[in-house]
Amino acid sequence: MRFEIVGKVVEIETFAAGSSIRELSRLRLIHGAGRWRKSRGVAQIRLVDGSIHRAELHWYESHGLGRFEVKLKRFLDS
């Protein structure tokens, strides 16, 4: 699903780091070596149809390289 992050990501929590990440070898191959972490947070997002929702997002990040592969996990508004 395509979306755009609107505003800041809040409630950021790292829940896997280093060898705890199943995709570590793929991340290093594609994006390069670094101290990789898998994190989650909550943000307002805009979908392709223009609607805005509050959602939980997951992503991989590495110091100096940035945030990669942001995934929409679930909508939080009712």
C-alpha cells in the first residue's frame, strides 16, 4: 500500500538490533554495513486516495545511512 508520512513519527521503539534481525544479511548486501536496528512508531499518513489516518509503522534504520523500507502495519484510528 502506498502512503506518505505526514508530520513526525512518535512513540519510536527499537525492538530488534544486530543479529536479532532476520533480514540482516539482505540489508547489508543492499544498503551497506552498519549498526542495523528494526524500529516501530506511530505517525499520521496520507494514502493515495487522499485520506489521512493514524498508523503503526515499522522500518529498518542504520546510523549514518538512514531509514529504509518503511512498512504500514496497522491503522490505529477507529
